[in-house]
Amino acid sequence: MGYRDIYQGWRDDPEGFWLEQARAIDWDVAPTRALNDSRAPFYTWFDDAMGNTCHNAVDRHVAAGRGDQPAIIWDSPMTGSKSTTTFTQLQEQTARLAGALAARGVVKGDRVIIYMPMVPEALVAMLACTRIGAVHSVVFGGFSAHELAKRLDDATPKAVIAGSCGLEPGRVVAYKPLLDGAIAEARHQPEFCVIFQRDQQRADLTEGRDIDWHAFQEGAAPAPCLPVEGSHPAYILYTSGTTGQPKGVVRATAGHMVGLHWTMKNVYNVDPGDVFWAASDVGWVVGHSYICYAPLLAGNTTVVFEGKPVGTPDAGTFWRVISEHNVRSFFTAPTAFRAIKREDPDCRCLEEYDISCLRILYLAGERADPDTVEWAQRHLQIPVIDHWWQTETGYTIVGNPMGIEPLPVKVGSPTVPMPGYDVQILDEAGHPVPPGTLGAIALKLPLPPGTLPTLWQAEDRFRKAYLDHFPGYYETGDAGYVDEDGYVFIMARTDDVINVAGHRLSTGAMEEVLAGHPDVAECAVIGVADPVKGQVPMGLICLSKGVEKPHAEIEAECVARVRERIGPVASFRLCKVVERLPKTRSGKILRATMGKIADGETFKAPATIDDPAILDEIAAALRALDYPAR
Ligand code: COA
Ligand code: AMP
């Protein structure tokens, strides 16, 4: 069957389609129904089923005779180390850690925060939690202590599992002081912390609270997999919204397994036993879905890579990892390819490696610009597949179903909606617009299994953020259009989210930090174009009356403040004092117009602008800033 038949098959009988996909999962109690819409617009999936994620990702493969197959290949150019963990070893490791957590009183439903670098133990920790029904929340290592504190207060974990440090080119990032700082700041206190000590920087343990990873597990009885209800949360993953308070995206167990499992063959075209590599970080959704859960659920070998596309040690690292580990399908963000292309424009490093094992390159996380896609196609000589999704959905909304039927690629489009997703382009009033017309991208409810059922302890916010604007739809926050052939084009965000090196960040959160500077009266943060990172944030600040400090000093303090309060991942380096900010007559700051000025694009001042002269002032101020787009 081709894509159109399968998509139509889902439309005609969604219940039958998803129950059929659920047969790929090993259940303790199989689902008798797929969708529960009794609380619409809040939906749940497979909620009469019982099952366990760790069982399906690990134990099941051991039982089926795959115990000696590598489950995880760790490749760390940062430390010069490599290792392989088989499914049997992964089973032993997750069972032991789960047993130790259970012995310390962690029970089903308890939250556990995981703050770890790209080491296999991060996956062991995630799987150990799901093994006993504990709900993990992984926090990305590039966030500050303050961001970690927010997540501690929101998720209220019983325990934290952390690495002693992460490794970035040229520096060791000591995680433990960040964790200590976060715990000191947070209202909620975890009962205990398990610390995975790395040789690059060992951490001092706090007596009575911190326990060494190995000591913690010594003598622990291995824990079996605990069957949980289909709607039981497998994890919470915080993502950026419009404010400084991150949104806790909830992932329900059954739908997560069913949805992800479906993608491994149909989207990524790999079979059990194939090696799959997503070069991302466990702290992001790509890491959750495609470093940890989906490849393991499908019986693939997953690569955990601790390094960067360039500089660890050179622009050939990706090709080395692909050839050395026999990677079949590879997934990364366009920014990684832009970094390689800048460093090695003719892709000379590739000459040293045989990457004929690689069949398809997948890109997501930000808009795949045609230059980057064409460069990758030219040098790799394989299909380069863009696909569009979000933390909230957990897997592809719009993609090219390579395992069903490769559809012709239109560069600039992630291709077509996957079964489960009814993608509509709406005007401001919520009416569908004709093909080729730009509008808000919305998904008709219900969303498919595995997508967020709600936000962690914030059902009201879930409704307001996603459901209220277009009743009957989920609002994606992206704008775009669908062409005559049904291809979807993603053009921009409609909210205050920007995409920096494939990382989703909130300009609203940065504005909150800048506004907290004692000399700042008013501010705006906009995303400006960057040749490698896609976008970087830029802060424009107005000072309070009577401030006499040199502007450069305040600007530097603001830069330091964002790094300290949000983290280095914000890549906040551009900050400029301006006299006034352009606004509409009703007082709304014209961020989009400033963005266009910053990027040197032509723009039209909105008719509602209060004082058009301010735009010239902004343009003059930006001329003084040294950044790529200028
Ligand atoms: N822990 C601590 N700090 C981290 C970190 C982590 N896990 N990840 C990044 N940082 C820090 C970096 O060291 C850097 O700090 P600096 O300001 O002191 O240099 C800062 O955060 C910004 O990091 P990054 O955005 O990674 O920029 P970079 O200049 O180091 O590298 C790229 C640029 C394009 C090579 C890099 O962003 C990349 O590989 N991106 C791949 C995209 C990706 O994985 N996206 C995930 C979604 S698919
Ligand atoms: P995240 O939740 O971090 O995965 O970020 C999701 C957002 O990244 C989306 O809402 C889009 O704005 C953007 N994005 C992800 N994939 C793509 C893509 N293939 N093309 C364009 N934008 C994308």
C-alpha cells in the first residue's frame, strides 16, 4: 500500500488504524479501544491497556533472543572513549538502578529529575524510571541552575540523578555546583541525589543527600518491569513557551510506545537490528524519542554521541561515526550541517570515510534551508529528508514516509502529513484557507497517540496555550501553507519562540531576565538571522531615567545575566541600549518589524505604529552592533 492509501485508511477508521499499530507492542493487558474522547477536548489513548515501556524497549528484545545485540553504542570524541552495551547488559543495568531507586522508596508516579551529559547512563536512568513507573524529567545540561530550580519546583521530584560534569569543547561544565545552586534556590527539595562521577571532574557529595551512582546500586535487588495504565505518564519534558515558566509536556505511556514504534519503519525506514543515530541531546525531545525510546522499542541499536559536528576533532566526525558504527539512518538538525559546511565547504573530510552504509539523512528541529539541503544531497548522494514536529507531538507531524513510499522531495517542504495528523491552515478567524495561502498551522483534534495529553499540573494553561484560539484544533505555534499537491511548508513561528542552533528558546523568558536588571526600564528580545545557528537572540533595552553607567557596561551585564539565569544554550551575546522601542498605538512592541530591520529585510511600518521615527533610531542603533546579518 502506498502513502495515500495508508493515510486515507487512517482517516476512514482511526480507531482501527491505531488498534492495529498497537499490536506491535507487548502488553500486559492489551487495549480494547484506542481513543477515549469522553473528556474532549482532552483526549487519552489506550487507557484500558496495561504495559511497561522499559519492558518493550529492553527486556522484550532479550526474551526474543536479541540479548547479545548492541542496544547502545557510545561514541565520545570529547573523552576519546567508546563502549557498547548489549540488550542483556542494558536489562541488567536498568533493573539494578530501578531496584535501587525502589529500595529508596521511589514508587510509581514519583518524579525523578535527570541532569546528565551524553553518556549511556543517561538512558539507563530514563529506562530505570519507566521500569518502575516513576516519571522522569530530563533537564538539558546547557541550562542554568535557575532553570533547573524552576523544573525542581514544578516537577517536585523525589530524587535527582545527575552527572558530575558535562564536556564542552575547551571546558568542563561542572554540573554538580549547578545542581547544588538549583536545590538551594528551589522551594522543593528532593529527598536524595544520585551522582554519576566522571573522571574529568568528580564532584563533592553532600553528606546525607548525595549518593555515588555505584554505591547507590550496590547489592540492590533487580526490579521487574511494573505494568502501568496506558495513560500513566512516562515522562515530563519542559519546553519553552511564551513566558519564563517552561511548559511541562506530559507523555503518556501507551500512546508513546505505539506512536514511536510506528515511525521507525514507516518514517525512518530501519528494521530491527539496524543502527540508528540521532545526533542530538537527551535533554531535548529528539533525544527522548530518537536517541532513547523509539530505536530501542523497535529493536534498533542507538548511537549516543558526545561531541559536536565540528571541532571534535574536525568536520569529519559525523562521517567517522557513521562509517565506524554502520549507521543506516541518521537524524540531526540543519544547524549541524551548516557548521560542517562552513568548516569544510567542499566536504573534503568525507573522502577519508566509506559511508555507503548510510541510506537516508533526516533533518528537523528548525527550518531546513534549501542551501543546506542541496549541499548535503550533493555530497552525501542520498535522500535528504526534512520532517517537522515539536516537543509536544514527540514524533513526525509532517514528513516523507520513506519506509512506506518515498515521495518526491520538494526542497523547502517537510512533505506531507503523517497518519494521525489532520493538518489545516487557518486564517485569524479560524477558517481554512485555500492552497498556497499563508496561515496558522493547526491540527484537527484529537491529536494521535503519543502526543501531549496535557501540561504537567497545568490543564488550564494547556487549554489556553493550544486549544482556545481555534476551537476544535491544536494550535502548533507555526505558520505556513499547503500547496496544490498537499505539501506543507513551515515558514515561521507565530509566538515568542525562536530556534537557536535547533534549540527552542523563549524570547519572553529572556525579556523577563533583562527586565530584572535594575537599570532596565523596558526591553524586547528578537531573533535575528545567523548563518550557522539559524537564529540568535538580540536584546534591545531602554534604561531607566537617570542611569549614568556606561551603556557598554550595562549591555555586558545583561549578556552575563541571561547566561547566568537561562544558560549558555541561549547564545545571548547581542544587546543594545536604545532610546525608545517602536510600538503600536495600543502599546504593543513591534518585535517583528525590528526583526526585519535587524536582518536587513525590506519592511513596511504597520499602519498602527505610534511614531515611525523610532524605526530609524532602531536601524541606526543596530548599525553599531557587529553581527552576521549586517
Ligand atoms: N552542557 C553545557 N553547556 C552546553 C551544552 C551542554 N549540554 N550544550 C551547549 N552548551 C553551551 C556551549 O558550550 C556554548 O557555550 P559557549 O557560549 O560558552 O560557547 C553554548 O551552550 C551554545 O551552544 P551551542 O548552541 O551548541 O553552540 P556551539 O557554538 O557550541 O555549537 C553547533 C554550534 C551548531 C555546532 C551546535 O549547536 C550543534 O551541534 N547543534 C546541533 C543541533 C542539535 O543537536 N539540536 C538538537 C535538536 S535536533
Ligand atoms: P522543538 O519543540 O524544540 O522540537 O521545536 C519545535 C519547533 O521547531 C517547531 O514548532 C518549529 O517551529 C521548529 N521546527 C521543527 N522542525 C522543523 C522543520 N522541519 N521545519 C521548520 N521548522 C521546524
